[in-house]
Amino acid sequence: MPLRFYNTLSQQVEDFSPAQDNTVRMYTCGPTVYDFAHIGNFRTFTFVDILRKCLRANGFKLNHVMNITDVDDKIIRNATAQHKDLKEYTTIYTQAFLEDCATLRLERPEHLVPATDHITEMADAIAKLTAGNHTYTSDGSVYFRIATFPTYGKLSHNDFSGNIAGARVDVDEYEKADARDFALWKAPKEGEKYWDTSIGPGRPGWHIECSVMAIKYLGETLDIHAGGIDLVFPHHENEIAQSESLTGKPFARVWLHAEFLMVEGQKMSKSLGNYFTLRDVVARGYAPEAIRYLLCSVPYRKSLNFTFDGLKSASTAIDRLRNFKLRLETDKFPEGMHEPFSARTAAADQAFSDSLNDDLNTAQALASVFEYLRDANSAMDSGEFRAGNVPAALSFLAKFDSIFDVLRPTAQDGQLSDTEVDALIEERNAAKKAKNFARADQIRQQLLDQGIILEDTKSGVRWKRK
Ligand SMILES: [Zn+2]
């Protein structure tokens, strides 16, 4: 099945391929680094990670840009409250964000770009919009005049032709001619950080940063633009208005949006006491790979109910997968190949890929894996499963893990890392070779004390964590 996505712009499921050569030009909206990111944010970033991996599994190369919003009202407010310089403040939370992404095993985009590194380009873009009569100035701030962009609303499918006077569609506190108009450039306020530019002093609005950095790194028309569903309007609508007014070309061919995350069936909010950063959940003792599994397990266009029971089920599911892998690696199966089971593996492998290609249906993909596990375990119990069936089964598991990435356990605080375990095992092998059995036994015990079990097999030593 060819890769296909639901495109918010066309409201249709469409076959996907990049417009030029084999490279997908993709932009996804990144974090505003004013605090630790919460698990709702990470639902979207995990979806983007799955998206990247599925694009690559289809043979495409990636050129992916993600912004870091390192100037905005909340950042300025928090930095001021903590008597920190803007850069000093945002560096802390940018670093925290990157650490959290690593915890969840999210791949780095090819370009991770802070907004404040692109102020000159943003000022230039605003000057160009002004030259095209798309802006007006009020009290030193520059606004985009929506009335100059007749197709405004085409992404969110909102009809703006009626009377919308009084509707607030953008949150800023400046004077504008039409409720829809939004700030491209904000005049300096007393005591706030500002930049001196060709269009005067001030700082950029949020929307312009995405348009400018997307076009700079990816060209005038992107293959994919993605983000959370809450960004469709007004943020993405505004990105389209600015970008298409600048270039006269379609801004993005395909728009993908991830649905909301709920916690225990409720909207996450600080006042309900169900607001969690990734760090909060990890601190409760849940393995990062279980959190990742839960975040990936629901297709991105469905809202995800994050529950602690769900996290426990995710851990159980991962254990089943790891045990199955260990069984494949360590059990002795009868020689030969069981042809019907070989066909069963091929069918599961195909169903897995087809499900993901069907607009990233991760739930269906996981179902194909677990149905296969059940069949394989019973084929092993009945003796049908043969040694010749092992390589294809392992390669199917590897394909699964190249997307879901949950089989490798995360080292806990004070625990040996995978690399350290491997190094000790190597040392133990060398000790055995040198007939230093005392040292070899000592290492086995040291690993056992750390909860690591060694299995000597024909093809070498395998290990797992208890
Ligand atoms: Zn954006």
C-alpha cells in the first residue's frame, strides 16, 4: 500500500510523495521554551517522530526543520520574574527540551532553529509584506492585514465572510483594524528585550518566525507541515497568509495535525491537578519507553487518553515483546523451516507496513504485531516453529522497533548503561578465554547484582534486565 495521509487542507486522504527528487521537505512547529514541555506537547512530538520514521521506511530522505520559539510574552514574563537575561533563560529550557526528546528517543530534525537567530530575515520578510501592501502600522507595531488575503480560512475551513467584528482570534494586546489581523512585529515595551532592525526596534510575532524559517531552509513550497491540532487556527492559517503573500506560491502541500491528549479522560490543566511534564511521569517510576509506547499507540488523529493504567499496560506489552525476542534469540528450535509459518511472518510484516502507510495507523500496526506474537508463541509451543523461521521473525521485530523503538531498556539512575554492560561482557569473554574463571564468575555476579541476566548461547552471550 502506498503511503497516504489525511490532509487537513483538502480534508481528504491522499497518496503522498515529495514534489522534488526523493527528499521530503517538512516543517513542524517546535516548543516555546518558557517551561518544561508537558506530555500533551510530547504526544505531538512523538507523532512527528513516528512520521519521520515512516517516511524513511518508505525510502524517502528527510529535510526537516523545527523551530525553537525563544522569544514571546510568556518567556519575557518568566525571565523578568527570575531576573534572567532572555537567552540565559531560554537556554535552560531549550536544553531541558532536548534532554526530554532524548529520553523519549525522538530523532533530532535536520535543522533545529531558534527564532532569535533569524530576526534580520524576519524584519526583511515584514518589509517585503509592507511593500506588497499587506501590512499597516499602529503604535510602532506592524500588523498583517487579513483583508488582503482573500483565501484566509482555507486550512481551518472557517468561513470568515460573515460579520466577525469583536471576535478575538489572536492573543495580543495591541490595536488592530480587524479582529483577525495579527502582529508581525511588536513595538518595544518598557524594560523588555528588543532588536534594532531595518523596520525599526521591536521583536517578531510568533507566526512570522515559522514562515521565515520554513522558507529559508526548505524553499517556498513545503511537502509537509505538521503540528498539534490547536495550531490549525490561527497559527497555521496565519503562516499560510504571510507565506503565500510573500511568495505567491502554495506554502505547504500536505498539512498533518495531531489531536489532543487527555489525562484520565479530562482535559489536562494545572487547576485540575492532572498536568504532567514528561519529567513528572518519569519521576513516578515509569520507564520512558512505556511512555513512548503509550503516546504512539493511538493513531495521531484520535484524541489520546493518557492514564496510569495505560502506562502499566504499555509496560506489560513491552515485556511481552522483549520476552518474545529473547525466546527467539535463546531457545533451541528444531532444524529446518516451517513454510506455513514463514508465510505467516511475511503476512504480519506486510500488515504492519500497510497499517502505518494508512495514515500512520499505529493501533492497527501494533495489533498485527501482537497477533503475530500469539501465533508464534503457540507455534513454538507446538514444535512447528523451526530454526529456519527465526531470522524472518527477528527481522520483523527489528522493523517494528525501527518505528516504535521500545525494545531497548532505559538505564535507570545508578544502573549500568547498555554500553557498560556490553563492555563487562566483553571483559568476561576475554577472562574466560584466558582461563581466568574467577574473574569471569565475578563479572557474572556483578551483573546479576545489577539485575542483568546472562545467557550463554551458541552465537555468543545474550543478556537482559530482570
Ligand atoms: Zn509554527
